[in-house]
Amino acid sequence: MKVIIFLILPIMKRITPFLVAFILLGACSQSNDQEFKTDTPFQPFQPPINYNDARAQAIKILAQMTMDERISMIGGYNTFFTKGFEKFNVPAMYLSDATQGVNIRSHLDDQLQKSVAFPSPIALASTWNKELAGNYAKSIGEECRAGEIAILLGPGMNIYRIAQNGRNFEYFGEDPYLVARMIENYVVGMQSTGTMATLKHFVANNTDYKRRTSNSVVDKRTLHEIYLPAFEAGIDAGAMAVMTSYNLVNGEYAGQNKDVITGLLRHDLGFKWLVMSDWWSVYDAEKVIKSGLDLDMPGEPRAEYPEYMKKEEFFLRFTAKPLLEEGKVQEEDINRMVTNILTTEIAMGLLERPIKDSTYFDNFDQHVEVALQTGRESIVLLKNDHILPIDTTGKISILLTGEYSNIIPHGGGAAEVAGYDHVTMLTALKEIYGEKVTYIENPTDEDIKTYSHVIYCTGTFDSEGWDKSFDFSEKINTEIKHIASLNKNTIVSVSSGSGMNMTAWNDEIAGLLYSWYPGQIGFKGFAEIIAGITNPSAKLPITIEKKFEDSPGYGYIPEGQELYTGWDQDHRIIDPINDIKYEEDIFVGYRWYEHKAIEPLYAFGFGLSYTKYEYSNLQLENKSIKAGENLNIKVDVKNTGTMDGKEIVQVYVRDLDSSVERPTKELKGFKKVSIAAGDKQTVYFTLSKRDFAYWDVETEDWNIEPGQFEILVGTASNNILASAKIDVTNE
């Protein structure tokens, strides 16, 4: 042994400095490698006057009001206003639609002369850009202030359960986590301007097929895990108003449902401000007053509605006093409603400042820029067989055809925003390509063969009040297949509020972009993507199935009935109630398709870029955590292509040891990061208690079961590039 030591000692002396240096370098590397950044805590909106002080002022005003005056406050006035009282310095509040801009009601006096038409909310969701969601809402809030609008009737946040829902374009997609994060930023952006946000439609309003006679039969776990998180996020962000929905929930209309309003909304989610009904959506005044609702909108019949919808007993302004006299409701019920309305107005400072602020007219150009940036970041590139971008300097010729070549596609109903200074697809393409672009409404076969590229634009007109088919017309399918057979460089653009059946021709075209409803200027962003001026960065906030039969909500239309358009069917409250059973439970969207092993056409979170990203070095800060503790993680993302881009890094969580049935994985984190060509960025996430929990039906609370979880990081729900496991132990 002495000989061995003697022999190696000189060698050790020579390598020791290098060994020490290596150890120190390794230690430094390990130390640096273990530096984790935590997410900056989200900052909710704080009203100018806190709740307790506002409520104390409200009670003082209430004490001075007669019962008739109190009753007059709990129903709307002149369709879109609340009752004001000059002697109490209480203003009449104007409530205006909707989430994607200000719907100008031209039949009313003193309306805005113009308002920006932003890309639809589902397009905003496709950006996965939380900061942009705040700027988008702030812009709309400023236009509300310019137009003397106290309350915006948005954001809408009902979960995308079925592709056919006519109002999907007003909402933010299928995943409750994605919707929640976009909504909370929307709320803060909106209310930072002094305009109240209204979370709608509470709750489980996931179809507009005969919505007034649609009964959503859904269990509590499904409500808490899928349909309530976005509302919860909006409430936690400080939203000042909530609107109930048209449908029934488990057998009772949402707007007069005590379990829904007092139970889910006020007790479970802790909402304490103004709750209003949707317009003409409640039918039993006694139930309404006892349910926890504060404001019946619009509070009066509508002349053009059928007689069975104009009964005075539907409206609180006409029935509250007789109900009081009969002892069916109590004075404290009315007082509660009025107090909540006044408290909300006072907290927002509406008794201390004017609602209108004309200085915001100066910001409209900035709003247009926000709309344009939303357009740029919302258009999803779904297919690209080496066809895009189209070089502007090359010897190319582009044939543009299709129904939305020269008009702006949009949705209908309360969410429709006209906009101004419209930029059509044709105008936008010509601004970049000039005479290399030609629009032909009905091109001949020779035309189709002659041009180097064909862009075919199609879509749908979606609206509240009815649902639309998942299928394109046979005419559109035939046209696309015919064009693609004659020109291998065929690119299709789809403008719709939800996924459509593209299976018939998806494999035959060279390029596919989902343009949604782009607003007044979004097609400029489309043209920039076509030309490669802007690198596409959007990802689907929905799953697009191959056929509607694959959908979790398939079969919701009663046997023997069919889809319709127009408002007549929507108003038929005398029709039989249609029970829509949410038998898929928590398995909605990608959760459903993975649970059932059904391959979609395009997966949730999917979207192509003109560059490539490489993921590496996924690390968890701890190998195990106690239930309830946060977990910090990080991953390196490198832009290995030649074009600067924005990547959306997605984090999913899988429970490997659950005693209850849970999805294969659930989105629990995402970030949109800008990465220059050749650069690498470390992206940090913090997973919280709720990210590991499920709703326990026995304890009626969130529960984390000890066991092993898997953290999955990728570019789409079906494209996981890195994973790591974490042990969660008992507290």
C-alpha cells in the first residue's frame, strides 16, 4: 500500500490544481444551474374605494330611499341603462357590448361615432399572450370611457365544448387554465381605465341552440375543474360584475338559480359585487329576488318579442312590490340587491367622477395598433408544405379568390363590432405584392393553372342565438378540392369562430392558415405572414377534430331536430326543455381526445412557425415537494432557425398515482417568449398548489393526493419534448 501511495503521490500533486479547479467549476456550474426564478405574482385590480367603505356609503344612501325607489333600481331602464337618481348623486349607468370592442347602438342617442373592431376573443386566445390581452382590454376600456359607457358586457369566457356553438368566437377556447390567464389580464386591463368588466355567461352556457330551453346537466367536479376556473380567475383579478346565462343549470334557469348564484358564484368563488341577468332571461320574479341576483336586465318587455315573453310577472320592477305585500319576499331581499348595485358603483368611483372622458379619443390610433398586433399574433399557421412564405421579390403571381377576399368576416349578435378603415385581405396583399396579386371571384380552370399561387379564403358567419354546422357546404369543399387539383401551390385561409371540418381537402392543399375573425385590420397581419415579414407565432386554443362525431358534445341536438339560423327559435321559451348531459365530465377538448385515444386533425396548442426551436435541459428545483408547496421549473429553448420568432412554451402536469380518474395531462403553465435566430433563452415557471389538485366531491374542495407527478413541456398537447418526475408528499 505504501508503495502504491508513493507511486501515485507525484501524479496527484500534478493533477490536484486541475482537479480542484474542475471541482470548483463543477460546483459553480451546479450552483448557477440551480438558480430558479419564480413567477412575478399577478397583481389584481383594486377599486378606488374599498369594499367596506363603499358598502357603508351604499347603506347610507339606501336609508334615504323609498321602497319604490329601491325597487326601481333592481330592474334596467331603457333597455341598456340602470336607474340613476340625481338627488342621491347616483348616475345612470350605460351597459354596452362586448368583449372584442364597443358595439355602437346606432338607434340610441350620444353614441360613439366609431369604435375599433378588434380580432375576436378566440383570436386573442390564439396569441397566448397575456400582456397583449391586457392591452387589448385596456384599449376597449378607453373607448368605453370616451363613449360614456360605465360597464362593458364582457369578457365572455364560456368554455369551448363543441365546435358548433355559435358564440365560440366570443370566448377564449377549450382549456380552463389558458382561458383563466387571459381573462385575468383582460379584467385588469379593462378596469384600469375605470370601466367595469362583466364576466359572462355564468355558467355552463356552451351552446346557443335554443339556449333559453337548454338545460346543462353537469356535476360539481366538472363545474369546478372545467367551467368555473375562468370565472374564478376573473373574480380574483377584481372583476366588478357578473352576468348570468340564458340556459338552465341542473334544472333551473341560471339567472334565478340560488345554487348557481348564491352557491357557486357568491359562496364558492367569493364574488361580492354586482350580479346581473342576461337580457330577457329570467321568468320567475320571486326566485330571482331570492337567488342572489341584483339586477334584472333589461327590466322591461321588448315590443317585437312574442306575447309569451312580455308578461309583466317576468320583470322585477313590476312584481317586487306585490311580492313584498304578499310576504313572498322580504324587504331585506330588496335591500341586499340595491346595496350591491350601489356598492359596486361607489367602489368604482362613479359617484365622484364623470363616466365620460373625452381625452381617450386621442388614443384611438394606439388602439388600432393593438388590434393589428393581435392580428399578427393570432393567425395560426396549421400547414406549410414548403410553400410559405411567398417571396415578394420572386417571379410569382398570386390568384386570390373566395368569399372573404374583399370583405371583413365577422360574427353576429351583441358581439358584432363594425369598426372603420377596414383593411380587406385583397387590400392587405396588394399593399405588399402590388400587381402580383389578382382577385378573381370565379376563376376559370385556366386562371387557376396560370398563377404560381392560389389563396382561397373561406369561413363562416357565426352568431349568438343559433349554432352553426361543423361542416363546410359541399360547394366550398368541392371548390377547394378542384383548385388544389389544378394548382399544387394552393393555400387556404379559414375565417371562423371555431374549428371546422377540413378533412375532405386538408391533405390536398399546400398551406393552411386559421385567420378567425380578424377585426378591421387583422388581414394586414395575415399578408405580413404570407410574405414572411411577420413570423407566425399563434397556437390553437382549441382542438380541431376530424369529424363532429368525435366531439365530446356530439348528439346534443334532440332526435328529429336540426340546426337553424335566425332568432325565432331562440325566443321560443314555450318549447320543451332540452337536457344536455355533460356525460364526458372533466374530459373536454384535448382531455377528451387523449382519454378516448381519438386522433384530431389539429391538436390543442399546435401552430407552425417559419423557424425551429430546440428544447433542452428541463430542470425541477426539487426532487420532491410537500403537498401545497410551489415547484419552480426551467427549460432552455433555442431558436435553431434563421428567422427571429416567438415561441409559446407549454407546461402540462400528469398525475401518475391518482385514485380518481384524471386527464392524461392538463395545461398548467405557458409563456410566449421572443427568441432571435440562433439565440437560446431559459424559460421559468412556477407551479402552484392548484396545479396538482383535483376537485374532491366528498370534501367539496381542492385536493392533492400524495404520489408521483410528471411535468411535461412541449409545443402542443400532442408534442411533448421534455419531461421530469416529481414526488409530492403529505404536508
